[in-house]
Amino acid sequence: MEKLGLVRDIDLALHLPLRYEDETRLTRLRDARDGDTVQVEGVVTDNRIEQRSRRQMLVRLDDGSGEVLLRFLNFYGSQQKSWAPGVRLRVRGELRHGFFGREMVHPTVRIVQADTPLADALTPVYPTSAGLPQAYLRKAVAAGLRRAPLDELLPEALWPEIGLPRRWPSLRDALQALHHPPPSVSLPELEDHQTHPAWQRLKFEELLAQQLSQLQARAERAHLQAPPLRSRRDGLADKLLGVLPFQLTGAQQRVVEEIAQDLAQGRPMHRLLQGDVGSGKTVVAALSAAVAMDAGWQCALMAPTEILAEQHFRKLVGWLEPLGVKVAWLTGSLKAKAKREQIAAVASGEAQLVVGTHAVIQDQVEFARLGLALIDEQHRFGVAQRLQLRRKLESSELEPHLLMMSATPIPRTLAMTFLADLEVSTIDELPPGRTPIVTKVFADSRREEVIARIRDEVARGRQVYWVCPLIDETQDSDAAADQAAGRDSARRKPLDLSNVTQTHADLGEALPGVGVGLLHGKLPAAEKADVMARFASGELAVLVATTVIEVGVDVPNASLMVIEHAERFGLSQLHQLRGRVGRGAVASVCVLLYAPPLSDSGKQRLKAMVETTDGFEIARRDLAIRGPGEFMGARQSGAALLRFASLEDDQPLIEQARRAAEFLLHAHPHIAQRHVARWLGNKSEYLKA
Ligand code: ADP
Ligand code: MG
């Protein structure tokens, strides 16, 4: 029971049936057809043990309208004695046409009297695990349901105000109806988990708890203090703008302004900056950091992989050191001595900006005055790391401001349910002069043509990525997220390193005189950095890599992306990878190589890639192909957040729950409190991560 999470009474009460069996009525054998699963009642006319192909007990039952043979391959001697001729049995099973006429193999059997009443409700069949018999579980659930504290928290007087229809049952009645539906119930309506009032009520309760906890987190944040960071005219941010080799797009200007307004407040910013790959989020982060540093506070920029962190470090050093900013560098792979020095520079406040992986939030790291934390590609961080970050931020007297960045746009339902506690800024415009990427899909057998294309591209001075899947690549990213995201690659035979090293060797051979680099997570950090730097400088024309380059890598001269075994990647991951090209003015191409045969969802993903380059559209399709549970990946692996409601189907309920939550928090905070406690217990921590 513990394995199934059935510990408290309320857990049992919320353990809902998979399906139901109808033991509320008897079928006359004459009216039943072969193949029907029915309950019949009759008197035993014969009971014998026979040795046919194997030993078996044959019980003949007569219900007055017809006869059926009950056949048992496993049985006890005591059963033969008690199911003797003349005894009345109520049996339930599937009717089949056997060699000796009608039979049921291993029906469920109960000895009854002529006046034993029928069940007055459908019989629940619960999800269970080996060794936990259904009958035992049924009793436990029924007892749990009786004892669970399900008293109505929403007094009926409030129902009109919070938008609960009068015809909805109380929570207790709803659960009662779901566990023990009356014989009159419409089973299809109950089993599709949608419109039945009991389902609606249950889902509403759950969504209400979720909305309440989000709104509470937001309200708590409003009471926290953060340093007000006001931008100065001709300050560091303006100076940075002056040295940038480009003009901000209108969208970038707008989001910089939104962020600046938040920073100037005395309460902590909690903002998500979303923008498609290549929309220019890094410079927005740098400008925000400049504002904070100008006001005399430190900034931290965290990236999910070392390669990305390193790239940010170089870029920010290039932009900011000439303006007098000292930038520290912190990752897990630093040597002990270097690490101590960097940590000391952060602790003394000498370093105004620290860039790195999640090493930045480890316990030994103490900031002198952290004013702003920037998280790049935040969806790639696991729940545990997000919680660690929160704790780090909360430990200081004044909370720092927080800006998260993501190239995976959040569909509206997700934003409302999971991220209600977050402000969102969107960069909805790409920098000018980009030529849209053309995407092509080829079967793997056309590799030679693709290699010829690489030769042309390199001859024109362009650069090429060749990406191979490798599933045990978990070094910096969150393995659990990949698992939970159900990427196809995780389900198939894993590809090991030989795949990428072999491709590297093949390409080296096919392209004599061309610099071909190899990059994967198993290389030492220094070597990774070196390969990346040589590719960025153009010394290497071709980079064969695993998905370590998936997020954020920025080499604008790269114009061709080849993705091998593209069918093994998730859609948003393909989009991220493709986003490594098309970053300059040159027309770029993305070639998706696949190994036939393609699964249906594989086909859909490749088709989506060909049809659109718009990240929002990709996210929409990804959600449609994978469903929200998998879409949320890491977040869900931390805690099962929505058990009953569905983000896709219950949009109206979500909105309704949102309005109810706002009303309750305002007018009846005690009810709100008790409701959240009942539903979330200690899980509410996760919701804030
Ligand atoms: P992402 O949003 O994917 O993190 P980056 O910040 O890496 O995108 O920016 C992608 C590329 O576009 C970088 O080479 C960056 O220097 C460049 N870039 C950013 N903003 C502009 C702009 N306004 N005009 C031209 N190029 C820009
Ligand atoms: Mg980026």
C-alpha cells in the first residue's frame, strides 16, 4: 500500500477505481450471449474432479433458464466440498462456448441464500500491484473513505459566489459516487472522467488548491523586501548599449524596460523572459545585470551546462570588463584552488558578476550583496536545483530579484496553472536580417548527398554542426527531466559514444583538409572549452557533437545543421538544436536525417519541423503530441501535481478555479488555508520551485 502512496486515509479516499464491475443485477443464462461478462445465480447440480489435459474441477450450475459449466484449474479440496450439489452460488465471469457447451473459466464465486441481496452499487476495481488483492484494497479504501476528513470546506452559501453549480455534489458525495456508483449511473460518463458532476467537483477542488497556493506564493512575495535597483542615465547599462555591435529590437527594448521597472521596486522581481531561440535574450540579461551592478549590487548568471556558461562568460567579459566590471567564473570542474579564489572574490564583493553552472548556488558560495539572479534556460534545471536556488535566495535579508530565461514558450494553460506566480516578458521579434531556416528531411541512406553539401558550405567559408543523439548524456542537465519528458530516444536502444566518435572519424575522412571537431559530455571540461573556442573562432569548420550544444550555443557563422537520428529527439529539442543556425544574415539549412521506419509521433515531429520555425507554434504542437504531463517534464517529476484535472481538457474549470481562488483569498482566507493544507500538505513547496 505504501508503494502505491496509500498511507493516510485521504490517500485511500483519493485512490479512484480504474473501472467498475456490475454486481447489482443478475442475468438469466437464457438471455446472455457468449462473450458477455455477466453475473448469474443458480444451484449446483454436479461437482466433479476430472483428469483431462490436466486435473480440473467441473461444477455444473443451473439457474432455471439454462445451464453453465464452471471450470477451475486451480482449486482447493475444500471448495469441492462446499460447492456441493444443492448449494446456491452467485458467480460472475465471461461466458464462453466450450467443448461441453457453455462455460465460465475461473469465475468469482460466492455462496448465497435465495434471499441474499444484490450489491446496491457498482463494484470498484482499483489500480493495484502484485500481492495486494483487490478484495483487501476495496476494504481498505472503503474504510479510508469513511474516516478521511472530507468535511465540506466550502459552505453552500458561498457556492454562487465562487461559481460552483448547485447540482454539484459535496466532495464527500463526489468521492462516494466515484468509488461506489449507484446502478443507475451512466458508466461511459463516469469512465471518461469529464462531465460527470462528481468528476467536475473533484477536479475543481484540486485546481482550486493549486490556484490558491500559486496566489499565496505571489502574495507572500509581495511582502518580501528587495533592494530597489534604479537605472541611471549614462550609467553602466547605457554604456553597454553604446558598445554593442547592434541596435536592440523593439521587443528587446520593451522587455528591458519591463525588467527595469521591476528592478526599481522594493520587492523581489519574479519574472520569466521568454523568447524564441535566437531572439536575443542574452543581451537583455546583460543589460539587466548592468542596472543592478550600477546600483552597487552583485549579479549571478546561471546556465544549465558548462558549455553555455562558458560562452556567456566570454561574451559578458568581452562586453563588461572594458567597462570596469570584474566577472567571476564558477563551475563544478574548477580546480580547488581556482574555485577558492573565485568564491573569495564573490564573498568579498570584488566580483560584481559571477557566471557559471549551478555551482553558483552551492553552499560554500556566499555573496557579499546579491541583488539579481539570472537563470538561463531555466526549464533545463531540475526541481531540486530550483528549490536549492530558492533557499539560497531566501537566506539573505533582502531577497534578490530573479529573472528566468527560456526559449520554450509556455502555453497559456500551463502558464495559468503552474506559473501563476510569475510575471512573463516575451520577446516576440527576431533581430532583423535573419533569413528563415529551411528544414529538410532525408532518410539516412542519403548521407552522401548531405556530406557533399557540407563540402560546399565549408568551401564558402561557412560552418556546420552535425549532431548525434546520445542518451546517457546527463552530465549537466537533468536526467530525470529527459526521462519524464519521454523522449523517444529514452525508450529505444541507447546509442553509445561510438556513434558520435564514428561519425567524427567518417566526416574527417570524407572531408580532407577540413577541421572537424568532436564535442561530447564525456570530454574533460578544458577540452570541451577548447573545442568550442576553436569552432567559435572558425578554426574548426565542422563540429560533430552530442546534444551538449542543445541550449544557447551561439556561433553566427554556422549555416548548416545536420541532425542524425532526428526521430529520436523530442520536438522542442529539435527546435532548440535547429536554433544553433540561422543566427546571422546567411540563409541556413537544417537537415534532419532519420532511420526508417518512422513511428507516427516521429513523423508528426519531423513534419512540424519542416512546416514551421516559430517556437510558439512548435510548443503548441509539442503539447498536442506529448500531452502536458510530459511537456512539463522535470516539474512533474518532483511531485505529481495534478492527479485528476487535465490541462488540455479542463481549461474552463481552470479559469473558474482561478476566480474562486481570488475570491476566497480575499474574503475567506481561513477557508483558503484549510483547503490548501488538505490538498497539498507539504507538496506546496514544489509548486513554488
Ligand atoms: P537567445 O535568445 O537564443 O539566447 P542570443 O542572446 O544568443 O539568443 O542571441 C542570438 C544572436 O543574436 C547573438 O549572436 C546575438 O549577439 C545576436 N543579437 C541579439 N540581439 C540582436 C539585435 N538586436 N540585433 C542583431 N543581433 C542581435
Ligand atoms: Mg540563450
